[in-house]
Amino acid sequence: MGKINNINRRKFIEIFAGCGCSIAIAGCTTAPITDRKQLKLIPEVTLNNQAAQIYQKLQRKTKLSDDKRQLDEIKDIGSRIENSVSAYFDSINKPDPTSNFRWEYILIDNDKVKNAWCMPGGKIAVYTGILKITKNKNGLAAVMGHEIAHAVAKHSVERASRALVLNVGTAALDIFTGGAISNTSRTTGVDVAGMLRTFGIDNPFGRKQETEADYLGLIFSSLAGYDIRESIKIWERMKEANKGKAIPEWQSTHPSSSKRIANLNKWIPEIIVKYPPIV
């Protein structure tokens, strides 16, 4: 059995190495502004189309707020950030990463959810619950800038691409350990491979993307003319709202509020000078 396993492992390594090289060459790009290396194997247009379909279904099934004034404010902030992002990349003679976006905005009537998100292609949702944290236009712009940054940096494309590679990687790890991972899972009933992937790869990678979105979001909000210093107050309020409920950072896909506040304090002075309003 040991000899057969060795042969299988050797054969797998040859195949995996060849595929890995092809994938790396075909799918390596960099994130805008930060120049962080990214792996993109999934066509962006595919995710954009899927996101648009899900967004439409969500609007039919979710209770939307009838507060037109608040929705208009969200659209106004979003429009300013949209235009600033496009103008900035034009000013530095680089392709606009939002050129194929079809921006849309909804306000979901749910005071219990303190959240907002932006799907691939510029499909944005804000929950009424987050408005208790943002408090004002500058605060809302900070949150929306962060969410828009996820879409601008193509984080969903990157996550989908990494999922393809990680599924192969988990198989490789099991072969390299002689099936120890799958054997342990069967014996204990615990998904060892899943835990390794979640806490060792997915969560740290998620925190890296969130940190990048924090940084890019500040830049986009500043370019749009908003006071990015308000972002610190947002995370102070969020920290207070989540008091006693926050899970340890290593178990989360997001940095802790304290870590975010420290980063914001470090970045804001530089960003205010380097990325003034572009109007």
C-alpha cells in the first residue's frame, strides 16, 4: 500500500504542478492602487451577470424601505463615489475597473442588521440598521466606500478563483499526509480539512481583503469629498454596539474593531494629503 501511495502522490504532484503553473500564468493580476497580487480564474462578466440576477430576486423577496429621502441620499453618495473612482483612474491613465458596472442601490428595511454590501458589478444594498451607526453623510460614505472597494478590487472574483484552487489543494494535502486528514475526519466526525481551510486560509485571506477594502474605501471617500475621519467614529460606535458579542479575530473573516481603528488612524493623514477631492 505504501508503494502505491507513493506512486499516486508522485503522479498527483506532477499533474498538480503542471496545472498550477498554467493557472498561475493565466490568472495572475494585481489589485488597483495597492498592487496586491491576485488570482482571477473566473470571468468577471460571469459573476456580474449572476449577481444581477440574485439582486433582482432579492428585491422581490426582501422588504425595502419606503424612505425616499434616505434612499436618495444613498444614491447621491454612491454617485459621487462612482464618478470619483472613474475620474481618478482616468487621471492616472489606467483602465477604470468600474467601466462595465451597472450601478444600482436599494435600502433594505431591517433595523436589526447593521450592514451594507456591494455585489460584483455595482449592485449595492444598505440596511436601515447601519444608519444608527453611520449617523451622517460622512459616516455613510465611509461604509459605502468600503463596500464599493470590494467590488472595485474584484474581491468576489478572487474568492471564487481561490475556491477552485483550494478544492484541488485540499486533495493534495490529503495525499501528502497519506490520507491522514480524511481518516481523522471519518474517525472523529470533525471536518478537519474544512477547519484547516477556514481558520488557516479562508479567514486570514478574508481579513486581508477587508483590510484592503478599508484602505481603498478611505481613498474613494476622500476622492469624493467626504470627511474620512468619520470612519474612526463609526468603528468606535460599532465596537460599542458589539460589546461582548465580538468573536476572536482568528475565528473571523473580518479584522477586529480595535485593529481597524488602529489602521485608520495610521492611514488617514496620508490619504487626506495624497488623495484629495477630485472634482
